[in-house]
Amino acid sequence: MDALRPWLSEAAFMRQRVFVEIHWLLALASAGLPDVPKISAADEAFLLSLPEKFSDADAQRIKDIEAVTNHDVKAVEYFLKEKVSGRPDLLKASEFIHFACTSEDINNTSHGLMLRGARDEVLLPQLRKVLSVLTDLAIENAKVPLLSRTHGQPASPSTLGKELANIAKRLERAIAAIAAVPLLGKMNGAVGNYNAHLSAYPDFDWENFSKGVVEKRFNPYTIQIEPHDGMAELFDAIARANTILLDMDRDFWAYISIGYFKQRTKAGEIGSSTMPHKVNPIDFENSEGNLGVANALLRHLAEKLPISRWQRDLTDSTVLRNLGPAFGHSVLAYDSALRGLGKLEVNHAAIAADLDECWEVLAEPKEDLQTFIRGLKIPDDAKKLLLEMTPSSYLGKAVELTERLKK
């Protein structure tokens, strides 16, 4: 979980709030507004260094201030005023820290930065590793015939590679959906109408100014909070990828159970305290369990966050404290799945034997089928082709479809 800590911990939330407050102040100072002092290059560099060098001691100081203010965002504002108190020019500008902002202007943009970082730097790279391993396994086993099962019963043959390719393509689409979700932000005041902004500077174009601070993901239509629709879309997309992997975990568990895969072990590993001969599929089980917890959190986040009473209630604030656990259980699941995939060894003999015992997948038992074919009034070359058909050759386009993954 170390990789998520810089993005989704409480200290990370504080650091992003510091980042947003500073960029709001710098934007105000460069906007040419009366009474807002300009900030020198040296002072700007100092301000920008604060989030870059944000430390555990800084986080603790904010918590100490919050213990007095009983307000987390106000504590960040006071922390910044402390930091600039020794720089006379910045001290003059410090009264414009948090100017016209509501706490949610700072929080929603901070959460957007946190989620973007956690998604792009941690979650997606791990998902892409799973996809890469699956793709390699699929291509490697593209021509390994496999008995399909529908409703738990023998069905038309496929290949092991094609079944893995199915999962890989599903996961590929899910990854693309996660990466494409826009995380919107707002900087428009207490109820989204720039009330305080315009009362102070009525002739200033606050909407375009705020859009410039938030940049491409600006949402001009909000209540006090950004409506969180983008977050909900992201969490739904992650849950969908997780569901695909949960399906994969159960399939591999079942294939291991019927002997289609063996599992490599390390020297000294023991599968069971009372049955040491066993090698249990614990990595896939661990992955499945964590995916279930992750999806329970993600789905609650997706369902709850877009709902707020009138212009604001605080229920979203407490729910958003669970971003870390939701992402954490997801990433733990991906790590476990990767370990499980890395231990797999195809049991070619078991797969071939199972398939060879199921001639009924060609519609009839072997002897009846061949007797029927010999009695057909068709050209000899067509008859020969049908007589040579076996369950392991009755594969349709399975190999071709799998090998497309190489592209």
C-alpha cells in the first residue's frame, strides 16, 4: 500500500489542499485585482516549494491547528499564513489566501488531484500488468485445445488461449474506460454562483478566472459541492474491471480444481497444516476476497456521492474518507492475482485427456459419428475431412482470434 500513501492518505489530502490554496493565491496575485499584491518570482518559488516539500511535521502542525479551529480547511489556511509570516511581501498577500472560497472549492479540486494520481500512477499500472500477463499467457497457449463447459457440462471445444483472450479483451476495455473518466472541479464559491467574488470585485470575470485555475476539467454548474458524477463514473468503471477479475479468479480456481493447471511452489512452502500435499489456490482466493470488499466500497461511493440534500450536506465528506480502502483493496487484489498467474503451469496431459473423453461434443459418440459419416453420399475428400475430425481439432476460429492479440 506504500504506492497509494502519497495519493490517498490524510497527509496527502492536506498536501493537495496546500497545493490548491497556493495556486489560487498565485492566480489572484497575477490577475491585476486592486488590493491584491503581486508576488515576486522568489516568493512564488517559496510558495510552490511548500507542497513539494510537505512533510509529516507539516501534517502534524495542521492537525494541531485543527484541534483548535475544529475546521480542517481553515487549519490549512492558518498553516499557510504561519509559513509566510517571515516573508514581508507574502505576509501582505496572505489575507487573500482562501479569498472568496468555500471549503469545497479546495476539497473537490484536492480530491480530483488525489484520485487522478492514484488512478494514473498506481491503479492503472497494476491493472495493465495483469493485462500484460494474461495476454502473454493467451498467446502462449493459443493452440492448446480445451473442453468448454456451458452450464457446467461439456460443450464445443475452444483453446486455453482463447479463453484467456476473452478475459484480456474485457479487461482491456475496462482499463480504457477507467483511464477516460474526466474528474471535474469547481472554484465558484458557497453555492456555485460567485456571490462573494462578485460582491468584492463586481466587474471581474470570475467564471473565466476560475476556469483558468481548474483548467480543462472545469464544471461551471454546481451547488456548494462539485456533484461527484465524474467520481461515480470512475468508481463504477473500477468496479467493472474488478468484476472481470473476480470472474477470472473463480475460473482459474475451478481450472486448478479439475487439474487443468498446476501451481508452482517455492521450497519450504506448505499448503495445509494438516494436509501438506495440498497446494491451495490461495492467491486467487485472496484476490477474490479483496475484490468483493473493494466493490462494496466503490459501489457505495458511486451510489451515494452524487446525492446531496439541496445545496449541500456533509454526508459526502465522511464517505470520501473511504477512497483509500477502496483503492487499497483493489490494488491488493491485483497483486494477489499477479502472484496467482505467476504460479500457473499448464497441465497439458489433463486437458488433453479430458477433451479426448468427450467425443459427444462433435454431436455423437465417436463410433456412431464415424459410422454415420461413412454412410453419407458426399465426395470422398469431404468424407475424409469429417472422419479425421477430433474434439481437439474442432476449434473454429479460436486460434485465429487469440493470435490477434499479438497486434
